[in-house]
Amino acid sequence: REGEPLRSGEGPVPSNHDGMTALPGPGGRVHLVRNHENRPTAAHPVPTVKGLTYDPAGKGGCTALTLDSRGRVLSERVAIAGTAVNCAGGPTPWHTWLTCEETEDKAGTNGYTKDHGFIFEVHPSDPRRTGAVPLTAMGRFQHEAIAVDPQRGIVYETEDAFLKPFGLFYRFLPE
């Protein structure tokens, strides 16, 4: 629950749970990756972790839980920190999570030290494999969610805009 200690000891469970996925793990395990749609005023920000933090001023990110085949929680940890307003996202066919920032705040706004509005990839069992690297080629805007075509690898992105035209639909073609 929000505010209770993370099992990893990294800090409290962050506020504002939002998008989430369940991904398969070895031996019947399941990895749950959950977004935290935290704004600068979040009661419980995602704790910063060396190597997993994009912008130390960002309060959002993801946490990951690993459950055994009977549904018991084996671990709970920060998967990415220092992002902002992590709304939705989507799972990939290669069993990672693409978390989406639903903001376009620039460095200097709300205390941020870096620009926001990106997608980040999160590896559920080993977050250091993906780190805290924005996927800048996928655009900078108020991302809502993504869906990946498993045959072609095309990523479809939605924008959550609050002014006309009230968001658009994008298609990202990987190289």
C-alpha cells in the first residue's frame, strides 16, 4: 500500500498508482510493473536509486513486484525513478514495459532539471538493463499509452492533450 515500506528498503511505496502490466517470468513467476503518476506535489515520490533515476527532481516512475506461481510477493523494488506523471504505457512482445510521461514540462519548470514528455523502457526483473534512458526517437509530448504490433514491431502511441485537437495518434517505425 502507498506509504508502506518497499520490500527492497529503498523507501515507501510511491503514490498515485496508474498503468500496470503483468509479464511472465521463469518458473511460473510473474512480474508486475506499476506506474506512479506522480506530479511535483506527490505525497510519496518514487525513491531515487542510483542508475535508475532520470531527473532527481522528478517524482514519478515505476515499481516492480515479482510474484511466485502461487501469487506470493517475492520482491518489490524501484524499476525507474525521476520521471514525471507516468500515466499509462504498454507491454512489449519482448516482455518489458514502456512507461509514458503524460507531461511536456521542460527543465526549469516545477524544479525539473531535465525535459520531460518521453517514453522509457523498463525491464521488470533487471531494471539496470534498461536504466533511465528516454526513448527520444519516439517523440516528446503528453504520452498516454502504447501498443506494439508483435509481427512488425510498430509502436502505436496515443497523446493525452487537453487543448484542441485533444490528442493525436502516432505510429513509430523502428529501424
